[in-house]
Amino acid sequence: QRMAPRLLLTLSHERLELQEAKRLNLTASTKDVSEAIERIEKQNNLPKGGLDKYLQNLGVPKAALVDQLTASLTWNKLVQQRLAADVSVSDQEVSDAYKELKANEATPQSDVTEIFLAVDNPNQETEVRALADKLEQQLHAGGNFSAIAQQFSQSPTAASGGNLGWITPSQINPDLAKALAALKPGEVSDPVRAGGGWYILGLIDRRIPGQANPNETLVDVVEVGAPLPPNAPAEFRDRLARALGEITHAGTSCPAFAAAAHKIGLPFVKEAQAIKVGTMAAGVRRVTLDLKVGQVSKPFPVQGGVGLVMLCARKDPPAPKLPSMDEVRYSIERQRLDVLARRYLRDLRRGAYVDIRG
């Protein structure tokens, strides 16, 4: 009930977008819609065709999703064809923006995703905030940020799952920068009122330009683990310590280390190749980054027990480069196109008669 007014507004926006696209002889092809559905399936770890079954289980007609995707795709085409020509960025503006990036080369950058919900008049404030709160609750409960951004966000970044890319605090609203500074990688912000509406930010990662991001390091490892109950007697702890010591000394090579772990019957032995350090659990990640190739870690606590890691190979990522002038230009153009698109839709809504029937 709290979300209904906002969702009705979203539905009316979709109708307006489709009608305007039709007036301009623009449409989304069957191929466009199929590719969009495939992207949704991949983002939600569904097999090809799995979305149909998922919607069926929810009792949601597929036609509803197709309508929504068609509206989004045709609106993006309309914005590009109708408004892109009105976006002008001078060489001087690009040069100034690039100089600012260069000056802030030592300033940490954040890889950010966003959900933006517009407030077009004061009467919408309460319902938009209620929707923002609801989406934030879903995200904290494990909802897929990219999928939710595509469904609800009213920013052009919605087409790419809300991805803003790497930004510095000076590139966004100060209130958003403050909220972003309080986040750790992997966290999602509470709704933030800024500019023309409410934002929810997701922090993917942080880096300092010119420095390689250790989370991008690729490693080959052998991880082993053994259960250790909190109330385990001293004798059990001593036996486990001796067993772990034996396989540590056997770690002359990764195959020998894994074989030794199997031999003493450790319940968890995992060999992984070319795994990105940033995808590891936090405790394992810290231990792995401190190891040299061929070295075995000391036992460290893991959930429900203790673990060991042997580093078999390591490939550090190259240091990131500043964005090119073309990338800087594209970023400025995208921001300005966003403003024009919102204004275009606002004007369509003001000139429309919306008849809502139960």
C-alpha cells in the first residue's frame, strides 16, 4: 500500500515513454528484449530460460516484464537520438576536468553503483522516501543491486545496473560523498536526499589512482580447514595443532600440501587457480596477501574452526591509469544527458492526461 502510488507513477512513466517513442517511430526489437532478459538471468545466476519459470512461480505474467523492458529500451533510444545532439561539451571543459583528475591522483577513488528516485514535486516526497526505504531493506537482505537498479532507478545508469564507475568525492554531491565515505566495500548506504531526489549508493571497491588494487591480484592457492568447537578439550586442541604442523612441514609444493591434508583426513581441502583475491572471505584474503609464493600460513581462525593457506602462484594487477580524455568527455556528456532526459519526461507528464482505472 505504501509503494502503490509510486509504482503507479512508474507505470504511467512507462506508458508515456512508449507513446512518445511510438510517435517518433522508435521501438525495441525482439532481439533487444531477448538480450535484456538474458542479462537479467545472468545477473541473478539463472540458467537460460530460467526467468520464465521464476516469473511463473511468482504468478507474474512475462508480458509485464516485456512491457517494462520495451519501455526502458525504447526510452534509451529516444534519449540518444532526440537529446544527445543537444549535449555539447567543449574541449576546454574536458581539459579542465582532466586536470582536476590529475591533481587528485592521490585521492582515493570509489567504484560506485547508484539507485536514483526522482522527486518531481513536494507531494511525492513521502512516497518516494517510502520506496527508497523499501529498496534499501531489500538490498540489505541480499537483494541484487544491479537488478534492483535496472527495475527502479530513474538515472541513465539504470541501463548498466546503476554503475557509476570510479569517482572521487569532488565529482558528486557533498551529501552523497559524505554517505559514501562511511561505507566499506560491499556495503550499501541508507537513502540519501540530494539534488532532485533520493539516492541509494553501493560501494564496490576503493583504490588510489596509480597504485595497483590488491583485491585484483590473481592467485593459485590450497586452502585447508578443520573444525574446532569452542568447548574443545585441551587434548583435542593439541592433537589438531600437531596435525596442522605436520602438513605445514609437508608444504614443499602445493600438490604435496594438498596430499598431506587429504592423508590426515581434514574435512576441507580446496585447490583454486587464478582466483581473484577480492572474492575471498575477508580473513582468508588478509592471510593470502601476506604470503610469499610457496609459503604456508600459520593457522588462523575461520568460522567453526581453523584454516591454513598455501600460496602457489601470484599475479599482481597492473597499476590503473587515469581515464582517457574521451572517457572524461563521455562522463560529462552522460551527466548532462541525464538532466535533459529527466526534464523531457517531466514535460511529457505535465502535458499528459493520465487515466487510472481500477
